[in-house]
Amino acid sequence: MTDGSWRGLMATGTALTALSMALAAPAFAQTTPAAPADASPPPPETNPGDIAPDDIMVTGTRIVRDGFKSPTPLTVATQEDILNTSPTNNIADFVNQLPALVGSTRPSNSRLAISSGLAGINALNLRGLGEIRTLVLLDGRRTVGSSVTGLVDVNTFPQALVKSVEIVTGGASAAYGSDAVAGVVNFVLDKTYKGIKIQADSGVTERGDGANYSLSAAAGLAFGSDDRGHLLLSGEWAHRDGIFRVDRERNS
């Protein structure tokens, strides 16, 4: 027998011995420990964006808050902002100075719209999408329109009692209706005002024409136990002379 054959025989014997030892070893079954009877199943995985059937989603609120806590783009102008920015003009002139409002119907550009009933009114136009697509609210409620198309004249609001103006510059038709496609302008009144205040102003252009003057007064009185009743009175009167092309020397 050669040396190579002997080495092959030894390797075969070693393999047979290992195989016989593996077959002779007993096999043990592995079992999983039983779960305790009071164990509850793990909660199912949920998406954080899912809403349970018993959850309440708030789409509108009357809680006063600033524009930084609103889910939609919101601009809040306080009474101090109104007085500092436009102390002698009415509230509509102040609101129309904001960048979000463009092309609003104003007495200066609607004086000839007599047949449509728009002459002399102040109707707001957000983002240039049209006055009929801008919802104007008074204390969060709809008001009576001043035209056949339902446009709200801001001049009909008690301007001396306006506490703040909230302007939603994003589309809000999902919460307010189809007339809020361009946004919402809400005028908030000071319904707890006490006392009397009178405001008067006048002005004229540098050419000596276009004279304007206005007078407004407001009064508030609380009555009843714990001031549970409140009486508010407000009134305005304003006049502005028109400026025509013939009123300038260059057109004479």
C-alpha cells in the first residue's frame, strides 16, 4: 500500500467516526416559554398623521391669538397700529395700505359706477382676485352686503370702535365658503369700551384743493350686576371734495 493510499484511508475512517458520534447523540426539542395570562398584545403601529374616530379637530376658534400661532398666513393690525399709521383716514384707507390688498373698490375710483351701486363704497380686494372672492367679517360674523353682488362696504362698520383687524391672506374657502377664495378680513370691535371719545380731522392738498374733513364719536356704558350689560353707540360723518383733471393748471 502506498503512502498516498494510507493517508486517504485514515481520512475516510476519521469522517466515519465523526458521523457515528453525531447520530448517537440524543436530539432535544426547543420550546418557547408560555406568555403570562394577563399579558396584553402590543399596540398596533399607527401613523402620527392618523386621526382616531373619537378625536376632535378644531377648524375655527374665537380665541384671540397673534399671527405667529395661526395655521394659515395671518396679519393682525392692532388699534395702536391703525392710529400710528393712518390717524386721519378711515379704517378702509388703512387696510388698503397693506401689500396683500390691491385694486380695492374705493370712493376715488368708483365715483362713476352709479348704475351698479358701487359709487362711494369701500370694498376690499385681497391679492387682486376680486372683491367677490374676499370675505369681510365683523366680529367673526357675516354682514349684510351693500351691492347686488354681496360686496360689504367697510364704511358701514363703527370705525371708532374697531379694536383690531385680522387678515387671512391665504385661501380659506375650506373653512369659510367659496367667497373666501382670496382670504378673509375680520374687523374686531371693542365691545367692552367704557367712556366717550371724539375724533375730528381735516386736510387739503398742496394745491389747495381736495379738501376733506371727518368727525367720529363713540360712547360705551356698562350696566347691570357685575357690568353684565353693555351699551355702545358710534357714529361717523366724512366729506371729501373730488379732484378733477380741470382742477390742475397743466390741464387748463
